[in-house]
Amino acid sequence: MLPGAARRGRSELAGITTTIDEHGLDGLRPMVEYLLALLAKHQRRTKEARSHLEAVQQLLSAEPYAFVRNQAVTALAEL
């Protein structure tokens, strides 16, 4: 990863989360939260990564076989 790429990526994804509902794309929120968790984990921000992964689990609680939810469960176990 390029120096500072994770920081810039986090900044861009955080910007998306504030406007995602306005554009009717709230179905993408679990994936954005998952990507934020991966970036937080990469930057060793364990608490932040955990909160994003828990958000993914909550958002997809009605979808037990969703790929992103299963990835979040696995990532939580690795923290």
C-alpha cells in the first residue's frame, strides 16, 4: 500500500457514509463499513475496526449467509 493511502481511503469512505442515505444507496452501507474496518485494522486501530465490524453484523443481522457479514465475523475473530 502506498504511504498515506489508507488515511486517504478512510477519509473518502467516511465522506461516503455521510451522504450514502441521501442518494438512496443505503444498501451499500455494510460494504462501506466493512472496508472502513479493514483500513482501521491495517492502521492498528482495533477499537475502531471492531465498531465497524459490529455495525456490519448489525446491518446484516437478517441475512445470516451474506458474504460481507461472514467476512466481518471472521475479521472480528481475528482481532
